[in-house]
Amino acid sequence: MRDILSREEILKYSQCGLSKESIIVLDTVDSTNLYCRELAASKPRNKTLVIADTQTMGRGRMGRKFFSPQSTGIYMSLLLNCNMIKLDINLLTVAAGVAVCRVLKNYCRIDASIKWVNDIFANGKKVCGILAESVSDANTNSHIYIIVGIGINISTPENIFPDELKSIAGSVYPIGITRNEIIARITNEFHGIYKKNDAAELIREYKIYSLVLGKEISFNQNGKAYTGTATDINEDGNLICHLKNGEIFTLKSGEVSLGSNCFVKTI
Ligand code: BTN
């Protein structure tokens, strides 16, 4: 199937008010998130979607790189003016994760789940990562734009992942759907979620996709290692963990590890 990124194709499936002018398709870029950050200086009024066929400096969380080879993935960022978002901006990562899972499930027939907070897994492998960043006003320090970057390994062959990713990363290999349609469907779902502004409903759905709830997890906070059971996700998207010593820990950020046999969801 021809799978060339095209804004006309994206517009065919788009139902979230994107115009031709608000979609930027690039062949190659350092990072679509960085591109959005530069774009924010021109003060766009609504939202802009930036996609690229490859990134030379794809960025992940915690200063990591996001492997972004040519034509085999989706590398997209949405630049959103905070004026248009009613949903708590801290929940936008959660919203993006749910949007991706819905599209993988409903349009690609892929059973995806989310490892708190925003790594998406399918068939035991990480297939998607999300990096949300803010652009703040230098004078008031308040957020004026949010950039939500989503990277999905669509058809990246296992053997080309860098060695350190080979055992962790995988691709979704969807059948009968193009990257353009997947991109449009994700932006539609994401738009629907933040317009609805129902945090409780969002978290309920996020919990259904969760890979960590009920499992033993370990994490580091302030240089200290903890182990316990992930028991809940609260309305702020924080992970509640019952530690082995009986204490309850609320994780607001960071990363958790799961045992290697835990990456396939059990219901
Ligand atoms: C992670 O897994 O740590 C997050 C990865 C986010 C990758 C996407 S690809 C599109 C956008 N541009 C970037 O440089 N990063 C995000």
C-alpha cells in the first residue's frame, strides 16, 4: 500500500477542525517537537500538526533519543494554544495515550496497553512513546503552548533498531491503513478527549489500557529505590503504589519498571 505522508490524505480523515494551512508535512527534520517550539514564536492562534517522514534528533523523555528512521514510523507533534484547552494540561499525555490506544484498537485491530505514564506496548514490545512539553511566557512564566509529540514504530524492522532497543522496541505493522489515516484518527480522538474535558472518564478509560495496575513495580525517586504494587491511578493521572513496607506512595512523574514477564496484558 502506498504510504506517503500527505496533508490532503490526512485532511480526508480529519474531523477536528484542522485546515490545510495548519498541517505541516516535512521530509526530514531534527525533531517535530523542536520544530513546533520554533513555530510557537510566530504565535499561531489555534493548533498546528507537524509530521515528518524521518527525524535526525527525535527526542524522548528523560533526555533519551527517539529512533526515527525514514518512512517506517509516525513522528508527529501537535502544537496547541493553551487558550483552547479546558482539560488539565497535566492530563494531556494521558489523553494522547488513550487516543493512540483507541486508534490502534479500533482502526488497526491491535491490542495496545499503556505502561504508566505514556509508553505504549503491543505484543510485549514498546511501539509508541509520547513526549509532551510546554512553551511558557518569559514574563509571566505561564504556559502558552503545549506540544504533544507522538512517535509510533509502524513498520520498522526489528534488525534496524539500535542494539540497546532491540529487546524492548517493536512495530505495530497495521494492515490496510496508511500512516496518514492513523495520524488523522489520533488527532480526532485526542481532540475529542480534550474538548470533552471529563477527567474522570478519561482516567477510567486509561485504567482499562493500563499495563501496570495490579502488578509489582519498581521505581526510583530522589535517588532511592522502591518496590511495591501499582494499585490505582488517581484523577490527576498519578500512580498509586502500595510499598512492601505498607506505605502508600503517589508517583507524580518518572518511570516505573515491571518484571520481564509483565509486558503482556492479562485481563
Ligand atoms: C519516549 O518514548 O520517551 C517519548 C518519545 C516521543 C517521540 C516523539 S516522535 C515525534 C515527537 N518529536 C520528537 O522529537 N519526539 C516526539
